[in-house]
Amino acid sequence: MTIEIVHADSLAWIADKDPRDWALLFIDPPYGADYASGRAGVWKDTGIVGDADTVARDTSLAWWGDGAAAVWSAWKYGWWGDPRGMLVWDKGMGVGMGDLSFPWKPNWELCGIYGKGWKGHRGSSVVKAPVPSWSGTEANATRNHPHEKPLGLCMSILEKAPPGPVLDLFGGGGTVAVACARLGRDCTVVEIDERWIPTIHRRVATEGAQMPLFA
């Protein structure tokens, strides 16, 4: 099992790469939200590189073609092409601000499933998993990145994905890499923002070495 961590602009990096070298594309790409965190500490004003539009997402998926992929998005920004299906991540009632005058919380997120080779128990497409916590100080918070997905959620998706190497072109805090390490799958993770490279290395070395735990 090999976890390769690359600091690069993913769109430049894929220019001379063959997508057939990987079995699965698993990404949480910039999709036009132009997000910046207002929280203090390491997350203060932390924008996502390329998040002003959907160019990074659309270019990477056009390069990928019709292979198996799991792609995070949000309903208001649309999605790429024609997904085979959608997973709805139910984040729980403790999150979801948005328009406070609207009587429903936006406490869910979408993951588009593309391509063939997916298999396993036919469970619900609504998956409940708590968001990694902001609570406590920066030193003891359980979240490693503003857009971090739950490790157990990512592992559950990988368990139904086609076997073979995994590619994450927008590594963020490295959850996909950690999930692959836990499951013994080869993974290449690319991240443009050098601030997060040490985080990915640390998490793979520590969390990735632990026994698989779903939470």
C-alpha cells in the first residue's frame, strides 16, 4: 500500500497523466462557493484556491472521463454531467446556518456517484455522519480542515468502490488519503495549498496507521 502526497496545481499536474492509472477518482473540488472561514486561528479567512468558479472541478472531470468517481458538491452549484446516483450526507442537527429566516437547515451535502464497478450492500442513499467538531481550542479541535468530511463516511464509500488505486486531486485535510491507508488501498493525493501538506502527512502517519474504526 502506497500513499503518494503531491504538492501541485492539480490541473497542471494531470496534463501528462493517464487517468487509467487509477481505478477511482474521489474528490471534494472547488465548485464556485468562494468560501472563506471566519473562525479564529489556523482557519481564519482560509479560502479555497480556485473556488471562485467550477473550472477546477469541470476540467478534472472532463480529463477523468467515464471512470468510477465520487464527487462532492452542493445543490446550488450543480454537478458535472450525469451522475449514476447521489448520496445525501446528513450532517445532523448541530450544523447548518445559511438563511436564518428559512425554516429548514441546510445540514446536508451531496456526493455524486459516477461510472461502473460499485458493489456491496444496497443501503440507504442518505448517510448520517457527524461533522468533525470545531469545539475546543485550535489545539484540541477534531477538525483538520474547514471542509473536512468524516473519515468513516469516506471509508464507507470506498468500501463499495471498484478495487484499485484511488486519486484525490483536491486533498484538503487528507481524509481520502487516511481512509485509503486504513483500508490498505494505494492513493495519490494532490493539494495546491502548501498549508495543508503537513496536515496530510501527519494524518496519514498517525490516523492512517490505526485500525479501521467507523464513527
